[in-house]
Amino acid sequence: MQRNTRVLGMAALAVLGLALASFAGRASAGENPAAPQITIDNFSFTPTTLTVAAGTQVTWVNHDDIPHTVVSEDKTTFKSRALDTDEKFSFTFSKPGTYTYFCSIHPKMTAKVIVH
Amino acid sequence: MAPNDEILYDHHHDGIDRRGFLRCMAWAGTGALCVLNGGVLTSYALGRSGDKDKEVKIPKGELAFVQISDSHMGFNKPANPDVVATFQAAIDKINALPIAPEFILHTGDVSHLAKPAEFDNVEQILKSARTSEVFYVPGEHDFVGDEGQQFRERFGKGAQGAGWYSFDKKGVHFVGLVNVANLKAGGLGSLGSEQLEWLEKDVKHLKSSTPLVVFAHIPLWTVYPEWGWGTDDSAQALAYLKRFGSVTVLNGHIHQTMQKVEGNVTFHTACSTAFPQPKPGAAPSPGPMKVPAEQLRTLLGVTDVHYKQGEHALAITDSSLA
């Protein structure tokens, strides 16, 4: 009985969490409710693969206490300045393709954006 | 010292009759002095202040220099909101050494974000160091934004390519390498073919008995590739140094001391003066290690190197800022 209550409680929290997340997403994205965000935590990009439609603006935010950059593999398509803690960088992907990118300070950090 | 702190190493080859015996201390907080003498390398515990009995007296008439690293000027997060103070403490430590170092080597990440004010600050504080010269190689943080243009203008006068150079002091040949330029997605540190060609030519004319000191930011041996702690093409560089009887490689980047001997090459990494980083794989990421304020300075430090002419003697001393 006690266990069931706890499960229900967690489910309720999860629903609340989802509601809050979607609210937060809408609130921060301004005019574009679908603007996807990639986070940097513990020297990793999350998600490691993001799929979006052409014309979508993608925003990266660095949650680490060490600066990171967001640079396309060819180093020319897009290139952020050094993002300090909680700083953001955005890029609008206009053409379809697979865009591999990395942090030029910590090149072991790689991820990709697939644009349809 | 517990027996399992010792690494035994023994070989004969190349006609120089070189035998190595490396003993490395559990380091944190106390510092270790490594003395290489006639091919035998031994480390001793350095007592905390006042514990003179355990300290090794260093003979006079040699070349003495100090390595500092990873000052990350501009960093202001836990566990060190004041990297100016700890950098100044490192300089004070150097100024308190019994022998003034001939020069200081800074093995990179001078700045945190390659901002002019950060470089200014380091230069300003280094003016109070009791030494005549400072040599720099860049870290990846010094190349943020402009691929090192500003760094080279300040610290790389007369250097080649991305900022590499060499010089001679009292019979020792010093080589400063750059392994933070043109880093590729998914890769480690990189020297690049142009620099490797230069290195081959630079050491070609030297006698095999010339002691070499090679310094660069990212380790030139593979410490932990998962965290990018290594250099993709360092094996090629080391191949050019193979014939030399005494090679010392000094690096930074990993914010902790580590030492390894391979053939005639002694690899050593120095502490940061700004913040410690975790042991390889001991945390989810190599981000700054958050330690209690009273513990911070035991995990930061400077490295003191002595070379005794004609005796193939090189002593490496790490001491914490505590």
C-alpha cells in the first residue's frame, strides 16, 4: 500500500515535471515554441544527436564551470565564442544535412545535428 | 613509504650505461623531490615547512629553473575564487627558494579565456619573480577565439609556426612545443606535421649526450585519452628524441603531478596554480575539483628543476602552495 502511494507520488511528480518543463521551454523560447536546446554538462553535449527541420534555430547552453565552444567540424559553418557558465549560442540550420560539431577547447567533446 | 608506491625500472643500453630507479611518492600535500643522478632517479618526500631533515640538499653550480603551469587567470569559480592570490603565492614560493631560478617555464593555460586583462595580470605578477626570464608555451585556453594570435604577440616573439621554439642554457637544449593549435573534432592534443619536421631538424645537429628538456602544455604521453589527456602525434616527436641519453618532458594541462619513465625519457606534469582536477576517471568529467578552502593550496603548486652539469643529473621537485 505504502509502495503504491510512493509510485503514484512519483508519477505525479513526473507529470508536474513535464508540465513545468514544457512551460519553461515555452517561456524561454519566446516566439518560437519549438526552439530546441542542447545542454553542456560534465564536458558532454546532450542530446548527442539532435534531429530538426531545416530552418530551425538551435541553442546551446553551457552549464559547466569551465568554458566550452560550439564549432562545426569544418570550423567554418558555425563557431561560437567561448561560452562561460550559463552562456548561450544559437545557430539556425537552413540546409539539410548532418552537422558534426565539437568543443575546440576540449575536442573530445563531439555531437551532431541532423537537419531534414 | 609503502612498498607499492615504488616503481622499479632497470635497463642497460645505448652505451651510456643508464639505469633508472623511479620511486614516486603519494604526492598530495607534501611534494616529492625527484633526483636523477648518473641515470638513477630517486624521489624523496619533501616535508612540510620546517621539516628540514627530510629535504635533499641540492649541490651548487648547476642550472636551476622552475616550471609553473595552468594559472588560468580569470577563473573565479569554486574551489578557487581568487586565482590571483594563489598565483602570487606560487611566485612567493619561487622567491623563497634557496637558489634563484635561472628562468621560469610557464607550460600554458596562462589565461582562462585569452582576454588581454588576464594576460596582463599574469605578466604583472611575474614581474615580482626573482628570475631573469620567463618562457611560455600556450594552452588551449590561451588559443580561445584567435588561435593564439594575441598569445604569440605577447609571449612568442621569435617563435616559429603556432609558437614553437628552442634555446640552450648551460649545455641543456630546451624545446618549447605547441600541441593546442588546430585541434580536430574527437582528437587529442596535436603537434602537426610542420612542427614535427621542425623538431626533427632542430635536434639533428645535437650530440646524443646533450640533455634535452621538452616542454608543452598537453602531456606528450597518453595519460587518459577519454579526457583528452594525451597528444595524437607525440610518438613521432619522441622518436626524434630516442637517441638522446637524457630527455625530460615537462607538461601541464591535467592540474596534478604525474611522472613516468620510459627508456631515457622522464615525463612529468606539474600542478596548476589555480585549481586541482580529479585523478583520471575519478569523476564524471575533468572539471575543477571542488575541495574545502583549507585544502586548496595543498593541491596547487610549482615545480623546481635542477640540472647538474656533466653528471646527467636532473632533479625535479614539486612543492605545494600550502
